[in-house]
Amino acid sequence: MPIPDRQWQKSTFSGGPEGDCLYLATAPNRTICIRESDTPAVTLATAPTQLAALMGHIRQSPALTEG
């Protein structure tokens, strides 16, 4: 579901050599919306607490932090 009236913000970690970008926006009900530049019509919506829990898990995962 496209959300054209949102103020999408490009992630600071986006824009690598492949040009892939991740965008975030906040809906009026405070839901966080996420989309990719290659499929902007597809969005993922989540609560801020759920996104924070996912990010915390990713940061603590040894498989993802080892270089």
C-alpha cells in the first residue's frame, strides 16, 4: 500500500554502490512505515516498540556483528 502523503526519510545507511535505499516514515497513529527504493509501493508497518526490539536483537547478534 503506497503512502504518498508521508514524509519519507532516507536511512543514513542507504545508498550503497547498488543504489538500494531504505526509507522510513511515521503514520498519524505513530506506526513506523518502512519501504525499499526498488519496491516503493510495498510498505511494512510496525509499532515503534517492536522495531526497537528487532533492532536490539540485530545489534546483539554475533552472526551479524562479526565482520
